[in-house]
Amino acid sequence: MKKHIFLLIASLFSLSLLSQQNESIIINGKIVVDSTAIEHAHIINKTTLKGTISNKSGVFKLPIRVGDTLFVSHINFEKKEYL
């Protein structure tokens, strides 16, 4: 059975501030499974249709806004959506 991909998001600004301004911010995140970084995971903002791919360390950057949905996929893992 395929494992789920877990998304760790770091460096988020205050969501209340963000929602008042309705501006996008760039999140820095890392894709890990069982403490192992996942390279080449696809991270897509389904609201804006912008995406990126995690690097060798599992790290990625992507612009988001409050209410956006992130879609994460990798060939060896189940696909997952995050609100």
C-alpha cells in the first residue's frame, strides 16, 4: 500500500493579516515521509494553477493565498490535497 505524503509548511505569515489584504505570500515547505525528504514531488496551487517541484532536500517554495488548495503528488505515493 502506498504511503501518504506529508506536507510541512514553514515560515507562514499571520493568516489574519493575509486574509485582510488578500495578497499572496510565498511559503517555504518540505515534503517528508517517515523523516525522509522526498525529491521531485509535484506541488500545485489548484486555485492559481501555479506549481513547483521539490528539490533534492524535499524543499519547495510556492505563492499562496488564504483559501487556496495545494495538491501534492509523487509517483511513489498517494496524491493528497491540502486546504
